[in-house]
Amino acid sequence: MSGNNTSRAIWLAYAGLVLTPLFWAGNAVLARGVVDTVPPVSLSFWRWCLALAILLPFGLPGVRRQWSTIWRHKGSMLALAAFSVGAFNTLLYLSAVTTTALNITLVNATNPIMVALLALLILGDRVRPLQVAGIGIALVGMLIVVTRGSLQSLTAMAFQPGDLLMVVAVFSWGLFSVLLRRQAVPLAPVTFLTVQVALGVLVILPFYLIDLLFFSGGFEMTTNLVPAFLYVAIFPGILAYAFWNNGVRQLGPPKAAVFMYLTPVYGALLAGFFLGERLSLFHLVGGVLILVGLIMTTRSGRSPRIPAVAPQGYK
């Protein structure tokens, strides 16, 4: 590859990594914006159905070629799909019922911290003392966001359900990332994503039917909602996946990880502009601690390994 082509590929990788956290933040803001119109489980289910329909023409040939590998790793593939496509986004959308888009993006920003912590506990990854301190600082920041800076909320264990659901969602994503490393499945990226989305849809289906029949009663699809569903299926679902993996491939996981820090920044801007959400002191304090912890954890010596084949695009 010539020097010009190499330089162009690098710049395209940087551009994709700048856009990816914007797509993630937009996912949280949109979920909060349509929460009174579209039930969260319905949003998750139909989002992934639409994404699967878009992916199938590209991914189905690979699924056919590598079916024996997929079947051999069916247990791992199902577990990975359950924690990522199935649980993470559904929990994120459910959290939007009772918390703000800004809180969602701030708690979501601790994903690398959770991955590092679970990798330490489950895989026995070695971490430097500075990284341990970074994990602790970021977790304190997340606690400030979840409690909204209220010591009384902490002592009384009175939290917003949505904030706690986002913590569970981040934990689910951390488990997915750790399992992805421990039970790596040798599939091409598009094949892997297609199988994960298909299995994720099956995981969500019974919960969608229960919600449809006994709780929400579904929703009426209108022309106004079509752009919202297209957005969550294409931008944070498919394009963010492609941009993230290209960035990791071109620049390496440590450099790519730095762009995760943009998610709460974009979240604050989008939530303020579209939803009228305002920054509070606890957002600033918690956000700064999360940012400091992320920098200490991902930039000191050996950074937590972030999977290149999957993940953040699922958000």
C-alpha cells in the first residue's frame, strides 16, 4: 500500500472513531426521546430485527461456509449473544424509562473499567497499581452519578431504577467482553455479527412477547418512528461496529479506547439540545472522576484488552 493510501486509511480510521461514540450517545438520547411512545423491549427487539434484515445479504454466505464452526461453538455463541445483543441494549432502553440520557452515557462510559475489573477477577489479568487506582476512581465517579451526588441516597440505598439498570447493563457488557476473549470463536467479523444478532433476536423474543401480551401492549408504528428505528439499527448497530473494528485494526486497541471518552461529551451535547437535559454538579464531578479513572486504566502500561471483533458497535 502506498504512502498516500496508508495516510488516507489512517485518517479514515480516526474519522470513524470520532463518529462511533457519537452514534452510541445518539442511541441513548433517542431511547430517552421515544420512551413514552415505544416500549423499551419493543425498541430493542425491532431494532435488531431490522439490523438482521440489513446484515443477512452480507453475512449469510459466510454463515453457510462456516456453519460447522458456528455449530461447534453454539454454546459460546449463545452466551455471547445473550450478554451483548440480548441483555445490554434491552437494559439500556429499559433504563431510559427512569433516568436521563446523560446519566446513561456517563455510566456507560465505565465499560472499559468493568472489562478491566472482570478480566482481573475472571481471567486473572495482571494490572499495575496505577490501573487499580484508576478502576477505583472511576467506580467512585460512577457511584456519584448513580446517587446523583447525594450521600443520603447512598446510606438509604435509594437509587433510581434506571441508573441501577445501566450498572447491570455495563456488567453484562463486561461479561460479554471477557467471555469473548476466553471463548474466542474463529469467524469472520461479518459472519460473527450476523450470528450474534440472529441469536440475540431469539434471546429477546420471549421477553418481547411477554411484554407485548401482559405489559406494554406494543405500539403503533408511524412514519415519524421510521427514522428512529433506522437510526438505531444502522448507526449504533452496524456502522459503529464497522468503524470501531476498522479503528482497532488500523490504530490498535489502546488508541481506539481513547475515543470512548467522547461518548459522555456527545451525550451531554445531544441530551441538552434534543431533550433539554442540563448538567448538574454531580454530573461534572462524577464525569471527571470517570474520565480520570479511564485514562489511568487504559493508558498506564498494559491496557485492558478490548476485543477487536465485536463489540462496541452493538451499543
